[in-house]
Amino acid sequence: MAKKSKRDIEKELREKIQKELHQKFEQKEENPRPSSPEPLLTRDDTSFIKEQEERLLRLSLEEEIYGKYPEFIYCENHLNEARWLTPAELEGEYEFYPVEETGFERFKKKFTRKKILPKSDSPELKRKIEELRREIQEDAYQRIRQFEARKKEIMQSKKSEIEQKIYQEEIDKFYSRKKGYKKYINHLNETRWMTKEEHKNQDEFLEEVETPAQIWGRRVLITLAVLGGITLLWLASVYNGSGVEEKGYVLVSVNEEKGQLYIDKVLAAGFTEGQPYAVATGEHEITLLREGFSTKPKFRVITVTGNDTVSISFTMEEKAFGASGLVQISAPYKDAGVIVNGEFHGTLGKANSIILPEGNYTIILEKPGYAAHPPQQTFSLNAGDTVNISFTLNPLRNQGKSRSSEGLSESGLLEVRSNIKNAEIYLDGQKTTYKTDYILQRIPLGSHIVRIEKKGYKVYPEEQVVRLSRKEKQTTADFTLTSLMRRLTLKTTPVSGDIIVDGRLLGTGEVNVSLALGEHEIRFGKSTLYDVPTVKKFKITEDSPQRLTFTYSLNYNVSFKPDQKSNTVVKSGYLFSDNIFHQSNEAGPETELNKSINEKVWKLGYAFQYRNPPGQDALLLNIFIPANLDLSQPLALKLWIYKTQDLYPLILKAGSYYSVNINQYVLRKKILPGHSEKEIGADNYDSFMINKYLHPGNNQILIKTVPSTKSYVTLWKVAVGRP
């Protein structure tokens, strides 16, 4: 049977349409009722379209209402979703951020902003607009009231701070004039005025706060004392006699020329390597330090007698610094000793800046007669970091004469503390029967090594060297414990996948688990429409995030070609100026064999040769989106579509244009293909991101020529999937 020509097809279709029009007109005369144009796409999408129209209407009204109040700031997130927030709401907001505009942009926007509210006389639409307007206006009033209340609360707080300051000043003025009252301070910098009797009956406010007059008086006394000391030294040098204290000497040799000598953790001024250095008789701890070098042994203990010379030697080796950071220490006294993880690093005047390998550290400052606050500083040092820490040093309070018996005069107290309680205490390598926090009593004077242990925890520092003397009979050893296990939350998104750690299935979707510090391997179960995340090896450290999220990447793909047999997936047809799609197997796009690829292609042009306007060829593609498909991930529409030089009849200039509609959204009104028919191939196609236009369920994509098209368009295939 011979194929009908386009003229015959048009004539039959014209007669059919005229007949249908007469029938509809007669029915309308008999039973008149309002008619509605046939929708472009199926009626299944009516609710979705209505929802989108309402969303756009709400966005327009929000911009109109919120935009006129200075309390609201226009914000967006990384998905370009908009929201109007007050400064108070922005304080705890981590998703939406203010959109910064220049003065010129605000001025331009003020005069160029288009009102996108629909113009309609429909009572239903007007009622809907008024309802939304009232709802948004009420929300704006309520949020502005909340913002004003927050501002009032902040102002009240500032007012309270000022009142408290004035109140404290008045208290100081009042009690400073009262006889017998003195001002004391505790470790939290809280102050209190008390009598001498009240001060004895409490143990919190220990240090007296000096008045300006007392401070100046103390300075005068110190000045007089210094002058007196200088005078006595001068007199002693003039009348030097047999009463001079006997001294000994220490002779230090080292393989390096430079180094600072420390005697009993005090810098020995004027020390020269290879020359005797005068020291008091008795026992001394000697060490030699130099930045960037390690000393072997770390220290030596010697006993010096009168007029005796003790020779000792040290070996200094240059440290090999790999990944390291800088620690800067500040404190009021430069002669305070710096202890890093239990190891002496010199005095603050020489060791205020220390280069250390990356790791965890505890630093303590020691100065006889003073207590450091805080007692220690614990931190983690990463490569390239600079850590700044500071201490205050407060004089120890005179506790008066000890009430202990003479048998306890050669012992002291050692307090061992840790951030995690009930850790076993070890003293000088021996396990005690006590656990932290605890004060060990009757500890012999001298140096002791303290360490603690607790199962499942790592201790920083590993051990500490403490010293008890007749001047300092009480000291403290502080330790930091960190768990060797870490509590983690593991989650898969956007689907719930099996989570397998070190070969053990822990759960699906989201699991809370405790894992040991160190390396682990994590795998994931399969899921339809998604690619499984790759096997990951990750290391858990003390600073690791507590929540880890793993993403399944979308693997959705559908394609359309002319040789597909089913006509429910791809519908061929045409459109006129009314934009109504008419399905037709005869008048739609023709298919022909392309010799370059040896495959069939669609040839889109005009629908009817002898009609004015002639209409446009069109293809309607139906795709189904599963409910579990994450449409926030990118999905691309790929068109292997090409412009040609195959002109329409009686046309002199080529113009191959097409248009794309998705679920009644006009993606592009007029598109010129990016490649010509001579470039047809797998790598040459037009691509558009369409995930925001799709929805779960049935979706329709309309591809058609436009009225300005003057030459045919070749379409090889269509695909929807990952970019």
C-alpha cells in the first residue's frame, strides 16, 4: 500500500477536525458549558502544577512583605533557596547566609523589580492571595516582636553589667574606709571584703588585694631594700674576710660550643664551656640545653664540697625536625622553669618559644615560692600550627608553723589529679593502692617520678618528675586521659545502605558505634539506582569528626531512539500555535537512515506543508522517576540534536531551532543546536540540568521545532541520567 503524501494526510485531518468542530458547536448550543483548552501534558500533573504555582505566589508575597521591613535580611543557601531572616535568627543559622548587594544593585533593584503576582479577576485566586498575604504579614509581625524582645534582653544584660560594676566600686569605697576590713581574691578572680577573723575561718579567698597606697608603699620598700642590698654587697667586697662561704666548682665539657647551663633548674649566668663555674657546696642537678638539640644524658646529679672541682660531660645531638609546630609561652616571671611532658626545657627567658614535633603536650611552669595558674596547659600541636599559652604566677600564702610532729618534717604531700577519675597511681615505678584524684601523704623530700594508668585510655604526659623540698612540701601532678575508643555516627545518604566496618555489618542507614583509634576499612551494601561508595580506609584519631556521612551517587539513566517499538514511551505528533500536542503517527517527525552512523534518526520540521502556519513537528517523551530517587543530585537531559542545511521549500536561509518543555515548564523557548549534522557522533550533544523540574512519578519532556525554524533538525537520540 502506497504511503500517503503529506497533502492527503492534511486534507483528511482537516475534514476530521471540521467535523469535530461542528459536533462540539451543536452540543454547546444545546447544553452550553465552559470549555477549557486541552492541556499540553497529561492531567495527572494538575496537583503538582498547582503546588508549584502556590510556591511561586508565596515567594512573591514574601519578597513584597518581608522586603519592606528593615528587620528582615534576604538570605539564600547553596541550592539558591530563599528565606527572609532577622539578625537574631541568623545567630544560630548555618545553612542560609545573607546575600550581599552593593548600593548600586539595591538602587537598580528598587526601580527594576518586576511584580510577578498573577493578574487575574478570579475570586478564588484573589482570596488565595489575601489569605497568603495575611499569613505572611502575621508571621512578619510575630518574628519582629521576637527580634525586638531579643534586642531588649541584650540591652538589659548590658545594663546589668554596668550596674554590677558600679555596685562593686561602691562596695570598695565603703569598706576601704572601715577599720579592720581587707579585700581578698580567690582563684576565680572573685573578691570579698573580710575581717582578719573571717579570713582565718575560710579557705577560699586566700590572696589579699592590695590598695593603690599599699602597692606604692611596697614599691618604695623594695627600692630601699635593693639599695640596701647593693650597699651591703659593696661593704662586703671592701671588707672581704675569712667569713666568706666556701664554694666548689663544676667543670662542664660538651661536644658543642654553645649551650645554656642550668643548675637546679636555674640559668647559670656567665657560664663558659671548659671553664670552672663556682657553685655552692652540696647536691645539685646539672643540665645543659640548646634550642634544636637534644642532650644526653638529660641531666646529672653531683655533690660538690668546699674548694672541690667536679668534672662532667654532655653530648648534644641536633634534632631532626619533621612535622612540627611552634609553642609560645607568656608569664610574668622570666626565671620560671618550663616543664614539657615532664622534661625540663629551660627557663621562660630562654624557652618562651619552643619548636616541638606534632603531638599532644602538657606544659607546667615552676618557680619556688609561687603557684602557677592554671596548674598546667594541655593541648594538641599539629604541623605548622602556632599555639599561644599563658600562665599567671601567684605567691604562695604563708601557712604558718606546721602542726605536724618532728617526724614528718622531712616529708611532704603529693596531689595526683586527672580529668578522668579512678586512674591507678604509680610512684617511683611502684603501684600504690590509691586512685586519682588523691593526695599522697608522708612522701620523702626529693625528686619522684609519678605516672597513672587507666584501661582504655592514653595518658598525657606519660610520666612527671616532681620535687619536694623543705621550702615546697606540697606539689601537684596533673594528667590528661584520652579514650582509646571514639564514639562515631556513620550514615549513608540519600539511601539507607548496609554499613560494614572491618568486615562486620554494623547496621543500615545510620549507626552509632564505638571504634578503637587507628585505621579501619568501611564498605557499603548495594542499592538500586545508586552506585555504591568506594571502599574507604580511614584513620580514627582523638580529633576525628564524631559524624561521618557517605554518599551513594545517582546511577539513573533512560534513553530514547527512533527504533524503540513502544509508542507509550515516545509519542510522535505536532503542535499549532495553540501549543496543544496532537499525537499522530503520520504527521509527526519522519525517520530516516543516517549513513554516517548507519542508524535511524528523527527529522523534525514543519507539520503540514500547505497550511499557514504549517505547525511544528514534536516528540513527547514519558519517563518515570522512582520515589526513592534523590532529585537534589544532578540529572542531565542530553540531546544528540543537530542543525542541517536541508531548507524548507521556498526558503533561502537556513535556521534550525528547537524548544524543550518539561512538565509544562519551558526549559528553553528557542535553541540553536550546538553541532551540525556533519558532526553527528557520540561526543557531540546538547546538555541541560533538569533535576529541579522533575518529580517522583510520571514526567513528560516535549521536544519540538519553533515557528522561526527554516531548515530541518536532526535528532539521533535522547538520554536522561547523570551529567
